[in-house]
Amino acid sequence: MPSADYPQARRCIVARKVDSRMGVFDAVMWGVETDPLLRSVITLVVMLDKKPNRKVLTQRVEEMSIRVPALRRRVVGNPVSLVPPRWESTDDFDMNYHLRFRRAANTRDEAHVLDVAEHMAEMDFDRARPLWEAIVIEGLKGNKAAVIMKIHHAITDGVGGMAMAASLFDLTDDPSQRPEQELPEIIETGHEDAMDRLVDGTEYSAKTAVDQIKGIAGGAKNMVTGTVTDPVGTVKSSVDFTSSAARILAPASTPMSPVMRGRSLGVHFAVLEAPLEGLKQAGKANGGTLNDAFMAFVSGGIALYQAAHGVSLDECPAVRVNMPVNLRPRTDAPSQGNRWVPARFPLPLGPADAAARIRELHPILLQARTEPALEISEPIFRVLTSLPRPATTALAAGMMKGTDVAATNVPGPPIPVYMAGARVDQLVPFAPKGGAAMNVAFMSYNGKAEIGINLDTAAIYDHDVMVRCLEESLAQVLASAPEQGD
């Protein structure tokens, strides 16, 4: 039940049968966890300048859970296994379980916060409850505090997560200045028995089959029409599309790196920070973008790490990267789940010069974001959800476990924000490894680039060496930008 401190939530509960079936993107993120190495947990560390107001923070979190229904629902499978699971309201939603407060221990600094975040990221969710939790750590040095939020990727992606977290943030340190916002109804989905689920799953399967047939028929009609009006262009488009699909769907179960081979559930978190404008200028000055500069930093760090292990660029000129491409329309609500597809491609590790590396990466990354076959991502994901879970997991593992590094770039608030009266000093994302040796996640916040590094301790046992290599590469990329005033 909603907390006693938030009576508004209690007055707007409505029982109604709603379409609570997981979307195909979300269902795949959920289904592949038959293999624990493919767990999809997003962790966000929020560093605060002081202890937040507990009552206000609890209200803000409860408000967020009302705006995003999946935060108050658990995942329920179906007797017909070849359909996505459902989000089902729980009878015992307990805010005190999902939001917990604790005093800092040990060093009382950022290292302690990251230790707690690592432990949270390693632990699986209680599948009988909604798939998220948060811990507020008070009593850090200087009376500072931190909030660690952990959420399953099936609920949302990075971009959707930031839209969702907007419920937690204010523009001033006075929470009472926040304009009143009307909350939506809390929709209780109700509970279906085994027979209801069987019927519902059968109906869903039948409807999905009809939709797939219509889609195939429509695609064939478009192809025939295109061939009549522009036969040469249609053939070229078909060849380009086929090549693109082959690049996206090709199995790759073996990493390209000869060094980062092990895989485990172990994680190590590290944080880097850089001036956002410096990264932007590094990209622009070298004919690229902010993302090109970010990826040049990642590739340069891996090259330095492999060199530290005696592996030259000639021996390993590239590694395989998984880079999500955002498909979310600007009009999407934060409760819309996942709207991204993974672009997988070889990421060059050279040349050693950062400026030259940015120039070389620009066309490669542009192609990755504009692959023609990205438009078929939803039908592909739909096919994956129609397979038995072991088959889905095997196919996903074949494409994910050969990834050396995952990298993601999420825009955050461009101005300072506050949480329950405390100023947010850092917003650091830690994205799931998803079978890779590490995930490097970049979030912009208030003029800074906050970089969360999630390392697999079996793939990168000397994580301090990798972090130093990434620091050196970041400095090289920033140095490739012109001095201010030039």
C-alpha cells in the first residue's frame, strides 16, 4: 500500500483490466536472463551535497512509482511460454522495501558508495516484487549523502530512465517551490488465474501471427511496387539492406580481444569525470561529434590496456562493441519501456593519436547509427519473444557474449538539479555488461561528463590498470581540442 506520508496516492486507486503485456523489447531483456551473465540491471549513483529530507524524498519516489506503472507491478509469466510476460499489480507493494535508508560505514567516501552500488548490482531481484530498489546513504564525509537506484532494464532504458527520474528532481533547494502536478490514477491490473492466462496467451499468439503475416505481405507489396517504379534502386536497396542485416545479426560468441576473455557475475565500478564542453570541442575540432570523442576515449583506453599486456595494434586492431541506438520518439512517456536496438560492430583501436582516431571513427559510428536493417529491429525482437526461452537465450548469448565492450551515451540535466532539498553534485550511470567485458556509460550533467565504468572482474582482473588507461585516453582526447580562445 502507499505510504501514510503520501495520502494522495491512496485516493486514486482504480481497478481495471488493462493491456499489461510486456513490449517485445522489454520481454527480450527479461527473457535472456535464463543465463545470469546476461542480467540487465541499470544502476544510477546520485551524489548529494547534504542529507535529503526523508519525507520529501519518500513522496517523490512514490510519485515516480505512480507515474510509471511497472514500478508497482511484478512480472508474471504465462502457461503459453511463447508470449511475453505480463506486468501484474502486487497486493503487498511496500515502499519501505524498495526505498531504504542507511548510515555510511567504513571510509564514508565515494569508495564506500561504490562498494554498496557494486553489491546491489551483483544481486538479483526478488522476482515476487517490482523490479527496482533504492538505498539512501547518509553520514558521508562533510555531512554529504548518496542515493543508489537499481532498476531492471525490462522497465526502461537509459533515456527513458532519465525521463522517469525527473519526478525526483527539483530546480531549487526548496521542495515547496515545486509546482503542483496532478498524478494519474493507480491502475490495478487485477489477477488472472491459470485458465485466464492460457486463453489470453493463446489470443495474443494468434493476433501476433496475423500481424506478422500482414507485415510480411506489406513488405512484399512494397518490394514489388518499388521494383516496378525503380528496379535499379530497389535492387541496390535490397543488397544494402541484406548486408546491413548480416552485420547486425551475425553471431559472435568469441571476443576479439585476446586479453579480456573471462566472464563472470563479478563487477567493479569506477568513475571518471571531464568537462562536457571539452569533449564537445574535441569532437567538433576533429570533424566529429561528442559521441565520436566519447568512443575515441573508450577505444584509446582499451588500446592502452592491451598494450600494457603486451598486445599491439597490429595483433588486435579492433574489438567488438555493442552501442545502443535510441529509437525513442520525443513524445514517448517514461513508462513506454525500452526503445533501442544494439548496434554491434568492430571498433578500431587505432590510430594512437586521439585526433586521428576521432576522424577515423566518425564515418564508422555514423554508419552504425543509420544501418538500414535497424528498422526491422521490432519484428526481430518479436520473433525472439515467440521462441522458447532457452532458444531466445542461446541466440542472444551468441550475439552478446562475443562483445568486448558496451558503450552508451545518455543526456542528463544541463543545469543543476536538487533532490529533496539537497543539491545533486554527480549523476553517474552504470549500465549492464550484458555479456561484455565492461560497459562504459556516459551521462552529461550540468556541464560535466559523468562516466560510469562497469568492469567484469574475471575479464579485467587488474581493474586499476584499466581505469588508469581510460584516464590517460580521456586526457588525450581532451588535449586534441583547441585551447579556449584559439
